[in-house]
Amino acid sequence: MPGQLGYRHLSPGQLSYPQAGRSLHRYVKGMSVLVIVSLLLVLILELVIHLNHQSQQLIHATPAALSPQDALMASQVNNLLMTEVTHQQFSGSVLIAHNDQVLLSKGYSMADWSKQVPNTPHTRFYLGSTTKQFTAMAILILQEQKKLHVHDQICSYIAPCPHSWQQVTIHELLTHTSGIPEFDHASLSNASPQSWINNFNNVPLGFAPGSEFSYCNVCYQILGYVVEKVSGEPYCTFLKQTIFDPLQMKQTGCDPPYLSRPDHAVGYASWHIQDVSIGWDAAPQWSFLFGAGLLYSTVEDLYRWDQTLSRHTLISRHVSDEAFTPYVTSQYAGSSYGYGWFIAKAPIAGHRLIWHDGRVDGFRTYNGLYPDDRMTIMFLSNLSTLDELALASTLEQIIFAHFKST
């Protein structure tokens, strides 16, 4: 087997000399054999240790065997990002993959300027609204387990439930069509989950459920609460048990305090200027509030997630495809919204795109899947001044111009 080292087993009899009358010469010869065998065993052990260490180093390495065309494309993307860093326009980690091969996985600029810690593919970043795809998947997992259905009314799982929510369904929360308005919960860090819900008792809907699209962060916080009520587990625990652990996403989570986690990126409002306004590490929070945008992860963990989505290995294809169905026109021209994902309404340059970006104080993120091309473009940034959609568009143009020419 590759990497397996073997040696012939030597029985004790092969090293013993039972006749006491052997000459000193034979004795020395026997000792020489023992020494030689011992040295061989030591060398074999050292070789095994060396090969194991080498394999550990190669696990996260960008593939060395790229084709000349792929190497050229990766070089062009890298040169663009290095230029952006030079102009103080990008800081973060990037991963580009095609046909299950990582073409580029690299960190740029600093995760922490004060400590001079660079960004790497292992650096953790807050995901912002890229979190929503995980909250939606948690709902679909519960549907797969027959514990709920997306067309159930949310008040079936929340009691007492605000009167204005009586006709709102889980589907409408997932697609930002519920009519529930955004709500400032900044002062509710110590409130109980039910008291948080009760704040909506006298808040009317902005429009009839299902009648229009209005992007809604609070809707995904409510979904996080539904996950907790139905599963009987805290939101973060349920995601860990059903998604992160099965997929070996060991650097992904939502349990505070983020700043105590190793290899984390500090969020910056602008170049070198730390953004501390997020404040989640200082205040106790109910974990369902994280359902809208406060998971953290790395590009490598997100790539494991993307591969699972393309292979339909987490839940059945029929159920997982519900996440990628365009249900409603979104606020972005040419895009619709599914469950936790934007979906290109018309193919971009002939390529279907499923994506979501994220924005939270100090961080900008993007995860884009091209399922027809088996392509992934993702980046996580700790720089608030980054225009993540503009960068995604530029990377897309470079990459697909390359594939069009080959």
C-alpha cells in the first residue's frame, strides 16, 4: 500500500546461538547482526516519522501538479490580489477550486496587525450573512428528520407567538418574504428567548406574507429559534452535531468568545484601524441570534461544505435542492433567492451561479458555487472597506476568461 513500510519479522531463534562452545568470532558476528538489525529498525522508524510529518505538511498545500493553464490562471488571480493588498484594498483568505482540485488557497495581508499575525487558509473569520446558508440547512435537516415542514406556520413551534405572525410560514422566513420588520435587539443581550419574541407582539407586518421580498436578518434569527425549539438543542450545538462534526469542519462554530479562538482574524474598519463595534465577545448572547450572521469559519472548512453540497451527501438530493430553487426575485438585478442562497436568475456568462455574501463589522465574505462547472470561488476578509461583490465579479471574469480560452 502507498506509504506503508514493511520489514520481514525476525524470530528470536534467528538471533540466538544455543551452543555455549561457539567461538568469540561467532559471538562477535552474532552481535554484529544484532547491531545491524537494530540500526535498520531505527532507520525505518525515523523514515516513518519523516513520511508522516511530510504528509501532514501536504494536507493543506495547494496542488503542485497544476496544468500550465491552471497555474497561469492561479498566478493571475494571485497577482491581482497582491496588487489589491499593495493598494490596501484587500486583506483575507482566498480559495479557488475546480473539479475537486484546489487551484489557489492562500492568505493575504494580516489577521492581526498589532501582533503581526498573517492571514492563512486556516484563519477564522466571522461569516456575516454567509451564515444564512447553514441556518437554512439546519431547517432542511429537521425537515428530513420529519420534525417540521417548510410550509408549516412558525407559530406551530413558537408559543406564545405574536398575533401578527399567525400566518407566517417557515418558507417565508427562509425567502425573506414574511413581512416581519427588522428589529433593533442591541439592548436585549440578557433577555430570555421568549422575551425577545415578545417584543414583536405589537409590531405589525410590513406587508402580507409572501407578497414581496425584503431582506430580513431578524427572520433568520427567528429561524435559529425554531431550530432550537424543534431540536431541543441550542442553535450552535445542533449545527455542530449535524453539520460541522460530520463534515470535519473543525475550525467552524458560533460559540463566543470569538477572540479567544486560535488563528482568528481581527476585524478592521479600514487599513490598520480595528473595528471593535461588534461587541459580541463582551455580552452574553442567546445562540439563536447567531442564525443571521455570526458563524465563524475558514476557507478550507467552507470548501468542505461546498463539496458536500455538490455531492448531496448531507441530506437527500431532493431536499437539498430545495435550497437552490429560485423562489422570489431578490434585490440584486438578475438574482433570485432560495433558502439561504442567492441564485443567478439568468446565467452569468453562460454559467449558473449560487452565492451569498456576508457583511458584519470588520468583515466581508463571499461563497460562490458554479455547479454546472464544478467551480468554487470564495474569500473571507477582515477589511470592512472591501466591496465583496465587485471583487467576486473581477475574480469570475479572470477565471472564466481562462477557461474559455483553453
